[in-house]
Amino acid sequence: MPEKHPLFDTIRGLNQGINTLVAGIIKLAPFAVFAIVFQFSHQGDNDLFGQLFSFAALVFALTMVHGVIVLPLIARVAGGIGFIALFRAISAPLAMAFATSSSAATLPVSMQAAKEELKVTPSTASMVLPLGAVMNMDGTALFEGIAAVFLAQLFGIDLSTTGIVMIFIMAMVSSVGAPGMPSGSMSGMQLVLLAAGIPLEAIAILLIIERPLDTFRTAVNVQGDLIGATVIDKWQKRFG
């Protein structure tokens, strides 16, 4: 057996040290979030939790509108599949996405539903669904855009029409390639906040309410992927 090289031991030690540091930061994160929220509430003299509840209700309502009206309408017009048939076919992937909050974990169930329930050809499903799991984030882009506008108002930042448009453009850009894991959208949220001139520590405020909302927007992300695969497969069969 080859002798152990000192470089490998050094890299292994650095890796363990970084893991220990990150684990410590994660354990202290709730205290940091509480401190930021307390300071903001004390200095701003406003009902932060009431505003967060209103924000969460708005995000939930708009996500439901997108998932129950907009996407099924696209499926009906462009894919030729009705409302009831659509939700019957994709009920299993939606339940999996809601339970795991992960597009990547839902991918095998989505593939099965696309092939067996929606009758999408295997070649189309194998290309569109994995690509959609990392690029097509309808619910994530919607959440990030609304969250940035909410935080801008919270911090007293005036947004022009151009600024709001830029926020939603950056939300769409940052959602592409977002990790298909729970709360993965928080990594791309930094780009959106920077575009609006919002301090990055504002992300800690979103962490209070973000996790429950993540379940719904992940389900909408998966729904968009499946509808996209259905529409592309129909067009491929018609014009291919």
C-alpha cells in the first residue's frame, strides 16, 4: 500500500475543521436570527411578525393562483389536458414535493408520473424533467421577487417601477440553477437583495417564515416541470 502523503492529512484536517466551523455556525444561527429580528423590531417600533404574516399570506395566495389557475390553463391550452385529469396524474409528485421540499428528491416520482400518467415519451421526460428540476423554478422566482419588494418596504427603500422590474428579472435569473433542496432559494436571494440595495442580513428575517412557504413553491416548481414536459412532448409529436 502507498504511504500516506502529508498533503492528504492536511487537506483532511482542513476539511474536518471547516465542517466543525459550519456545524457551529448552524447551531448558533437561531440566536443570530433572533438578535437581528429583535434589533429590527426595537429600532423600527413596528409589528414585524404581523407584517411577516401578511407577507406569507400574500405569497401563499399568489403561489396558489399560479399553481391552480395559470399553470393548469397553460396545460389546457398548450397541452390539451384538462384540470381534473392533470391533477389526478400529477398528485403523487405534488405530494412528494410538498413533503420533501426538494425538486431533486421528487424527480424519480415525476419521471414515473410523466411516463405512466401523462404518457410523455421517455426521451422527452428524461431531458425536460431533470433540466426543469434545476432551471424551471416558477414558485421560487415568484417568492424571491415578492420577498425583495417586501424587504425593501421594511427597510424604507423606495423602489421605482424600473427597480421593481429589475428585482423580478433578477429573481428569475437567480432561480435558474437554484439547489433542488429545502430552502435552496436562499442562496440565490442574495443576488435579488443586492439588485434592490437591501442589506444581506435581511435574509435572516425571511428565515422565520420561509420554511413553511418552501413546501408550496416546491410543489409549484414540480408542477411546472411536468406541464412543460407534457407541452413539449405534444408539440414534438405534432411537428416532429
